[in-house]
Amino acid sequence: MDHSPSRHGQWSSRLAFILAATGSAVGLGNIWKFPYITGENGGSAFVLVYLLCVAALGVPLMMAEVMLGRYGKQTPINTMRMLAKKAQAGQGWQFLGWAGTLAGFLILTYYSVIGGWTLGYVFYAVSGRFSGLSGEGASGLFGNFVGSPLVQVGWHTVFMLMTMWIISRGVRRGLEKAVTTLMPALVVLLLIMVGYAMTTGFFLKGVAFLFTPDFSHFSETSMLTAMGHAFFTLSLGMGAIMMYGAYVPETTSIGTTSLVIAIVDTVVALLAGLAIFPIVFAHGLEPGAGPSLIFETLPVAFGDIAGGTLLGTLFFVLLMIAAWTSSISLVEPAVTMLIERFNVTRLQASAWVGLTAWLLGFATAFSFNVWSEVTVLGMTFFDHLDFLTSNLMLPLGGVGIAMFAGWCMTTESTRTALGLHQGPWYSLWLFLIRFVAPVAVSIVLLHAVGAF
Ligand code: TRP
């Protein structure tokens, strides 16, 4: 095996990789998306399916992606091409790399708009706009905020520039620096919010909503959404983790690191749920409010507690940073692809990718105001983009990657790469990757098709 580092760089340590991958995984998906889709899909049953998907599909697939990335040490496209050739499998496998790169790029176009929301809310928090805010007041504030196309495009522009700035600086100077101290701070802030939620008198109702199995609001599309979100929240199915895997030193244990990343990611999402739903119930807000959910609930809490201006500011700054460390992983494959194909500099590649993603992002920015009535099948442009990427492209890409790792690579090579020499773990991994992933994803997709 080739032991030299990737031409695009290498993480300085195992911890740096864990932090970067956790930084990619923990993002808007955990704190913004998880609570609102849980609310829309009726709570506990959705949470249960999501947890099952993280354990049975997410962890083994993350191991597969890191492993393929470390073998290939290039962009997902070139990694797949090279490994397919080596395994004497068809060249069609490289399509996975292309589809993944496209999926990441498409997600970035809307991720940047929501990232912009966190920036806007930092300003609201600093300027004391939350103090004494009622549930209704918070909804009004958010309504005005997303209602202005100019404001939306403005913050989207700032967020996109921030992302491209880090990306243009490369692996060590850019990505790694951004994540090392900020993740722990976010968890502390979330714990404070959970503490506040305990004082609302509705904490147990929030807990029950999240954890008492109730399948009455659960539909076939809920199942698909839960599965899609398991991929989204762990950054799987598009090659982001494969790309980060390319920078992983040979000595790192893939199994343990994948497990750590998945656990941290899940805990952060559950903490966000525990912080948000008690506030929702205490203020008579709607759990199924959709993408506005955290922006309509948390400001009420900050407006109510001592030091709320400071804590609110801190919270949205940290959320913005969580979004930032995720957005960079969405475009890293596209940017390195341009570098490898066209021999351009990192700066040029970042500029091109950023510019096109920025322009396409307008469609999402307008989905919440001037184009909010422009719907197909009752869904806005943003809804369709989210559905296509999270619920279709990521699970399908993930299964492709699983099939390649499970069926095309030799078992000797995967066993060695994963470092699972003893015990039943390797057989379990192989079983999940070879059989469970393709079967589960097919069943859920077919069910959802049947539901339409
Ligand atoms: N996981 C991130 C979140 O939860 C989003 C994200 C970053 C992502 N990179 C990704 C999703 C790659 C899918 C694929 O916010």
C-alpha cells in the first residue's frame, strides 16, 4: 500500500481528524434541522428510526468512507476510479464520486443561506432584540427577517465568502484551525440551554415527545426523512468523509474514530431537541413549525434569562461556527476536483465553486419570500432541493459506497485497513455493509415511492 500522504495535505494528528470530521458532522443538521424535522414528523417514532439508522447504517458506512479515502488519497472521483481499477471492477463506480461531488455542491447552495440566518441572529442577539420576547414576537421577528430577499442574499453572501476563505487556505491552515477549540464550547452552551429548558415546567413533556414511542404521526415519508437525515447529519453518502479520510494518517483506528464521531453527533442533536421542545410547549408554539423552529424558540429563552443577551450572542456565534466547519466539508471535494482536473490553484478553484454555489443559492434565499408561493407538489424550491439531496442522493450514494467496499474490495484488504483483526466486529461490519445497507435503503425508498 502507498504510505505517502495525499498531495492535498494530511491531518497533523488523529485528534485533528476526529475534530475535523466531527466539525463536519455537527452542524445545522443537528441543531436546526433535527429538531424541526422531528417536530414535523411527530417526535419519538421518528427519533427512534433515526437512531437505528445512525447505528446500523451510519457507523459502518462512515468506516467504509474513511477507509476508501485513506486508500485513495485523492478526490472521491479519482479515489473511486483508482480503486475500481485496482479491484478490476467497472469504471462505472467513479460515477459515485461525481454524484457525491454534485450532491455536496447542491447542499452547499442552501446550507449557506441557512448559515446566513445564524449570522443575522448573532446581530439580533447582540443588539438586545431578544429581551422580553414572547413566542409571537419571536415568530414576527423571524418572519420579517426571512421575508426580505435583500437581507437573505446579504447574509448568504457573507457566509459563502467565509466558507470559501477557509477552503482556499487548505487543509492544515484552514480546516484544522477552525475546529479545534470551538466544538467543546458549543456543547457547553447547549447544556446551559437544556438547563434553562428544565426550568420551563415543560421539560418532561419535551422528553416524552422525543422518547415515548408514538407511531401515530409516522408515515412512509417520515421513515425516508429519518434515514436521509442519518446520512445528512453524519455527512455521509457524498464523499465528504472520504475526502477527509484521504488526509488520515495510516496509524489511526478507523472503527473507534467513526464511533466517536457518530456518538458526539447524536448527543449534540438530542441535546438540541431537549433544549428546544420544552420551550415550544411552554410557549404554545407549534412543534411542526418547520425550518423556522429554532429561530422562533431559542430567542424566547434568551429573552427570558439573566445574561440572555450575552448567552444568545454566544449561542448563535457557536452555531454559525458549527455551520461553517460543516460547509467547508461540503465543497472540499468539488474544489480539489477542479485542482486535480484543471491544474488551477486552490484560490481559483474556490472562487469558481463559491461563485456558482452563491448564484444558485439565490433560489433558496427567495424560497422564503418572493418565491414562497412558487411550489410544485406543495413544495418550494428549497424543499425540493433538500428532498433530492438528503433523501435521495445521500442514501443512494451511501449504498453505492457500501456495495463497493463490501463486494468489490477484497476482504483481506478491508479487514487490514479497518484494523479489525479480532472478535466479531469485522463480520458485523461486513454484514451491515453488504446486506443491511442495500436492503434497508431499498425498502425505505420503495415504501416512500408507494406512498406518493
Ligand atoms: N453534517 C452536516 C450537518 O449536520 C452537514 C454536512 C456537512 C453534510 N458535510 C456534509 C451533509 C456532507 C451531507 C454530506 O449540518
